[in-house]
Amino acid sequence: MPLAVYVLGVSAFALGTSEFMLSGLLPYVADDLGVSIPQAGLLVSAFAIGMLVGAPVLAVGTLRLPRRAAMAGLLLVFALGHGVGAVTSSYGVLFGSRVVSALACAGFWAVGAATAVGLVPADRRGRAMAVLVGGLTVANIVGVPAGAFVGQHASWRVAFWGVGAVALAAVLGVLRFVPEGTGSARARPSLGTELTAYRNGELWLALATTALASAGIFCAFSYLEPVLTEVAGLPESAVPGVLALFGIGALAGITLGGRLADSRPFAVLKWGIGTVVATLVVLAVLPRPAVLVPLVFLLGVAGFVISPALNARVYGLAGDAPTLAGATNVSAFNVGNMLGPWFGGLVIDARAGFAAVGWAGAALGASALALVWLSQTAGRPAAHSRPTEDHVEKYGGSTR
């Protein structure tokens, strides 16, 4: 694997820390700004909104720009957005800074993902994306628990400053180690060619699967802190350790998923999403410390084992038009990241209790699982036909 792919994974660490750390900071942000916990949870949705809009827009806007400079510039904007968020006392300004930071984050993912898959052969795209997404898992192991610890003992604002500093370091890493002119199979990508990928109905099914799977996971994960403390009765000091356990599970999941995504994506998706659904049902039924702690680890494994397969599936269906399709998959992930916390907030506001986010997340995950079965059926050739090598590559082993 090229060194540049690992540098991109390190850059993703800063992005992932910012995206996920609010799950351990919601009570402190809510108390500081004088809003409810569900309102603070909308800051997760604000980030998702920026990612949703920013990924395809910035993918198009940066299509013919130098890749390395574009990624460095976007990381710089991301860092500045966190500086603004760290100093404001206004919920509205913080919401806006989250959107701006997410726009920059989305642009980086759009360019960075296309760069990563452009640096490796087609049969190693899943592993390349696993390295990139691996930055998120390290963020969950190190960055998110550290953010929660800092929020408890100093301030959530200090956590924001820390993310900004890591992003600035990532700028230097990209400028130093990522080669210029990467990110696509063509030297000068064409918007017209990129748009042709959307004619494939299976691509839309894959994107919808990404959105619903992500929504199910983050419906529960976004409110994990109050579930652990107010429902299960764990002390606040235990939250960073439990979040780290989620990150360790995510690292195990992304490692396993990266090895299997290129050869058996549908098997990974069915088992992974099915496990997420089962885990969330148990969370809703038995929200006790002895059950929740191992469940958080299992949720990390199952939630991240599917990520390389979701990405590899989209890139395989996009063919020679990876940049915009990959960016749309980033948007799909963040449709889920936006829908999940919003849906969970509705359930909480309806006085169903924090543990009920498990039922809500399980329902979303079950919908994603249904789309996986539908996608596999749509991609399977007739029984009497012999699958070609091109078919196997395109449909990710759906004939197995």
C-alpha cells in the first residue's frame, strides 16, 4: 500500500475525531450554551448537513484542481472552523461553524477517497478505503475518548482547539507526502463522464443502503453518553473508556472488512448490518452495564466492518467515474448521520426514553438489510448464464 494512502488515513483522524467526539460532549455543550441535550444532538446533524451538501458540490468544484493543494486547503478551512466554534458562546454560530467545518471535511473526503483508490489497483480499492476509514477508527479509539476526557476535566472548547491543531498538522503531512496528480484514472476528469455513473440503478440502491445503515448506527451512537449514564447508571468517568472500547471494536471491524470487501461484499454487508440490528435490539431491551459495555464493542465491530464493503460496492459500480459517485457515497453516509440523530431525538422527545434509540436504530438497520438483499438479487445473473470476470468485478462477488 502506498505511503500516501496512510497519510490520508492519518488526516482522516482529525476529521473523524470532530465528527464523532460530540457523542461524549453533548451534556457539557448543552449546559454551557443553555440548550437541551436533543438540541445539542442536532450539532451532529449540522455536521452531517455540511457533509451531505459539501461532498458532491466540492467534488465537482475541485474536479480539475490540483489534488494535493485542494486537500491541504480544505483541511485548513476545517481547522479554522473549529477555532471559531471554540470561542463562540452562541449556539447558532456553533451550528454554523459545524456546517462550514463539515463542508471542508466533505470536500477532503471526496478528493481523498478518489485519490486513495486512484493510487492502487482495482482489486485493492477496498483495502485502500479501509486504510482511509481506519483514520476514523483510530479517532474513535484515541480522539473521541480524549475529547470526552477533556470535556469532563477542562472544557469542550479545549477539545475543539485540539482538533484544529491536529488538522493543521495534517495539512503539512498532505503537502509533504501526497503526490500531485492522483485521485482519478484520468489526468483531466470530465464532469459528463462522472455523471454517467448515475444511470445505473444498482448504484442508487447501494447509496440508499449506505444511508440507512449509517442512520441505524448513529441513531444510537449519538446518544450513547446519556444511555450509559442516565439509563445504565455508569459514572461519567467510565464514558471515555467505553467510547474507546467502541473504537477498538471499530478498528477490528475495519481491518476485517478491508480484507473481505473486495471479494465478498454482500456477505460482509448481510452479516455486519444484521449484527448491528441485533445489537441495537439488545441495547433497547437490556440497558444494563454488564450488557451495554460488550455491546458497545460489538456495535463498533459490526458498524465498521461494513464500511469498506459499502465504499467498494459504490466504486465498483461507478467504474470509470469514481470521483462524483464516491462523493455521493460520502453524502449518503451523512444522510444517515443526519437522519439517525434526528430520528433518535424524536424518540427521546416523545418520552420513550434514551434506551428507545436502540429500537429506532434497529428499524433503520433492518431497512438497510432489506436493500442489501434486493441489491444482490438485482445484480445476480440468470441461473443458466456463466458469470464473466467483468461481472464478478462489477458486482463484487454477488454470484457466490
